[in-house]
Amino acid sequence: MGGAVVSFSVMAIAVRELLRSLGVFEILFLRSLVSLALLAAVLPVTGLAALRTRRFGLHVVRNLFHFSGQYAWVYAIAWLPLATVFAIEFTMPVWAALLAIPILGERLNRGRVVMLVLGLAGILIILKPGLAEVKPAALVMLAGSFAYAATMIGTKRLAQTDSALAVLFYMSAIQVPLGLFPAMPGWVTPGPAELPWIIAVGATGLSAHFCLTRSLRIADASLVVPIDFLRLPLITAVGMLFYGEPLELSILLGAAVIFAGTYTSIRRESRKQVTREW
């Protein structure tokens, strides 16, 4: 998850730079294309057996949600400060906890109820409805966070049977056409200045999801996902230093409230795990 934190942060910076000249769908297409090329390069070493799956339908559904979340994420980066985008994205564990009840059969215990309540409070603090204008991009990112949560649940299911390489390969292969066709009407041919950022988007997108998939394979989602909160102070500093974005205390406070609820749930889950081991 530490690798995922760094990868997602670098990817956000690369997206911000590419948005100066390229459209959202084109960025998503190029990201998937670079990732697919990198994966194809390692297939001679791993062999095609690593791509075996009996759950291709679940791969398709997972990537429809993931592509929707990616679109919302890139769109929000174009219109919102980086810290705001990441803070809203951190509501993902709240939605994941709700989705895990009917899909994974997980129970809504006291710790997760606290997480849901504080998660909702954190959302209200970040968006400030009634006190400030809620930007459409913020609502788009909120919907994207829900799509990411659905993706996370799908990843957890796939990690039980499929290899991390298979999850990544089908993610890239399915999302190449999803990004290409809507990008074609407004296509802008990238120049030499965009090339490093295109490679960075594809490589970090791959490394982020590899780390994420591996972590979900060896640990419960409720314990793994909250480590992603380390991205907030990192990306806040990047936004201030390189893009002149202001430090909004309401964003940090809202994210802290969400984190407090998630941390409460983590501690409860960890204590239960230790008790079971003893």
C-alpha cells in the first residue's frame, strides 16, 4: 500500500500536466495503452497461464466501474485543487463498507457504523452545502469515489482466484477501447513534451494497481484501504508548492473526520483478528 500511495500521487501530478493539452478520454486511453504495453513485455517471462480466469464477466463489470471512477478522478483534477480531489476520494472506504454487506456478506458492526457516521460528517464538512457553492466537479468526484468502492469490492473477489497480473492485464485491455472511441473526435496528437508524462501515467497506474491488488490478496479490505490516507498530506504539499493551491482547513478537517471513523473501524477489526489468533 505504501507503493500504491506514491504511485497514485505521481499519477495525479502527471494527469494535471497532461490536462494542459489533452482531453480526459485521451489521457485514460494513453494510460491504459502504456500499461498494456508494459504488461505484454513481461508475459514472455510469466507465461500466458498467469492470465487464466473463469470470471471474465466480473473483470468487465469491475472495469466499467473503474473506468467511470477514473473519468471522474481526471475530470475533478482539472477543476479542483489536488487536496480536495483526494479528500473526497477518501470517502471510498465508507461506500466500500456499505457495498461489502450485500456483496461480501460482511456485517455492519459498531466500528463500521461509527465509520459511516463520521464519513458522512466528513463529506458535509468538505462540501459545505448551504455555506458555500458545491462545485459540480466535487459531486462528480463523489460519484467517482463510489465507483472506486465498487471496483475495490470487485478486486477483492477477483483476488481470491485470479493473479494480480491477470487483474492488471484485463484492466488495461478492457479500458483501451473504453478510452479510445470517445477520445477520437477531439484527438490531439501528443508531442515530445507530453511523452514523459504519458509514460508516467501508464507506469504509475500499473504499479499502483499491482500494489493494491497484492495488498488485498493478503489482507482484509477494511485494514488495507485506509493506509491510502497518507496521500493527503503528500498531495497537499505538492499542490501548495508546485501549483499555488491554497491550504483549506475545511478539507483537512473533513478528511481527518473521515480518517477518525475509518481508524476506529480498523482498531476494532484488528483487535478481533488478534483475539481469533490467540
